[in-house]
Amino acid sequence: MSNNTNIERKNPSKAWYLLPIFFGLLGGLVMYFIVRDDNKQMAKNGLILSVILTIVGIIFVVILNVIMLSTI
């Protein structure tokens, strides 16, 4: 007789981190909702990664705009 209380959790692939890298905040949200049942820490890390990369992207665009406007 098998015991169903010892259900093994599968570990999601590290490839899930590509979603927040390539799609920013939207990719991080998708990753979070898909991976959260299997690995909560990985889902949280993906969400944090997406927020950080989105903020870095916004800062980069603002700096480029300031540089471009100062050369006019």
C-alpha cells in the first residue's frame, strides 16, 4: 500500500529564470504563478529578479534620454 502523504515535489528547471530576464516584470509574474506550487523560493527569486531588471532598464532609458537631450 502506498502512502500518499509523502508526495515528492518536482524541482522546476532553472530555465524558468529566462522569463524574467527576457520579458521583465510580466515574465516574472508568469514565472511566479507557474512555479510557486513547486518551489516557492524559486518563484520569489524570479519575481525579485524581474523587479530588479525592470528598474535597471528604466534607469538605463532615463540616463540615455538625459544624455541625448544634453547633446542637443
